[in-house]
Amino acid sequence: MHELVISPLSLAFSFSLVLIAMAISSKEKLELNKELIIAVARMIIQLVAAGYILTYVFQWDSKLVTLGVILVMIVNAAYNASKRANGIPNAFKISLIAILVGTMVAIVILVLSGTLLFSSSQLIPVTGMLVGNGMGIIGLTFRNLTMLYRDKRQSVNEKLALGATTKQASKEIIQETIKGSLQPTIDNVRTVGLVTLPGMMTGMMLAGTTPMDAIMYQIMVYFMMISTATITSVIAVYLAYPYFFDQEGRFVGVYKQTDES
């Protein structure tokens, strides 16, 4: 089988693809070129740094170091997810708990079952995929929760006036928030193999793994993503929705930006 080799020169030539995007941005006056350059520069620096760090981490294959790297990934993801909360109190704490529990449930089950080995070369890449997906899920959860409470403010107040608890008044919003947050993951799973070929499976095949082995690993990853996405969204919603009410159970909202707009 022909071995895939990427030289620094071929990588430099591939930068022309970014130049195409920048040319389109200039032509359409999108004013995205600065952001594109910054994003590409950060991506290169971060990936090169991660590559050097992971090289040593994989060589050590220390359980303590592996757990430390995973914790750093989860904390960083929670921090970035909390930026999308638009005012929810304790957004970082909510994000951290949701991502930590959602990710660890999947990892622990698969390690105990023997599907994954407790080694840095297996746990860190897989955890990275789950944490990244969980971060996106929380961003959608915060956004959907905000929009639904804004749009259904009157309905919530009417239910409270009729004697409903905050949870009862929020039941429909909670359900719609979770459904909306999970829809991208469900759509991704539904179309995989027909519309998209996942990165992990493609990478394994490029590295010489047989297609069936690569497919089985990819199926395992999607099982984990479904579990992580669901657990993360549910925890984030149930930890966040009480902040839309005061201690007496009255609907007050938490988003000054939304209330003023």
C-alpha cells in the first residue's frame, strides 16, 4: 500500500487553499481575512505544540500524566463553553460538570469493558473528540435555552400564575432545548457513511488500517458521542434553568443583554 507522506513543501503548497478562501472573502467584502490569518496561525502553533507534548506523553504512557492532560482538556473546553452563556451565573461550573460527567461516563464504560486501553495513545485522542463535541453541545444548550425562555416568557408566567412549579413551567422549554442541542449529533450519525466519512476512520485507513477495523473503531466513537452529547446537554439544562427564576419561583430571566434589546 502506498504510504501517505506530507512534506513541509507540500504542506506549504496546500496553504494556497487558504488563499482561495481569503480571495473569496476579499471579493465578497466579508472582512474575514484578518480572522482567517489569526485562526490559521493559532491552529498551526497549537497543533505543533500539541504534537511535541503528545509525543512525550505517549512515550511516558503514565496514567497520572494521561489523567492530567484529560483534565486540562476538559477545563479548557468548559471555559470556552462558558463564554457562550451570555450571563448565566456559574456558567463555567455548569459547563465543567456537564462535560466532565458526560465524557467520563463513556470513557469509564469502555475502559472497564476492555474496548479502550488505559493508555495515553488511546485515551487522549478519543477524549479530545468527546470533549470537543461536548463543548459544542453546551454552546447550543445555552443558546437554545436563552432563546426559548425569551420567546415563551408569557407562557412561563401564565403557568406559574396557575400554580405550576418552576420545573413544570419549564418542562417544554427543557425538552425543546435538549432536542435542539442533540439534533446536529443525530444528523451527523444519520448521514455518516453516505454523506460524510469521519476523520478518525479516514485517518486510520490512510495509516494502513483495514477498512473494517477502522469502521468498528468509528462506530465505537459515535456510540460515545451520542452518550456524551445526551448526558452533557441534560446536565447543562437542569443546572442552568433555575437561574431564570428567583428564590420565590418568579420568572426573572438572567440575560440583561436580552432584556434590554
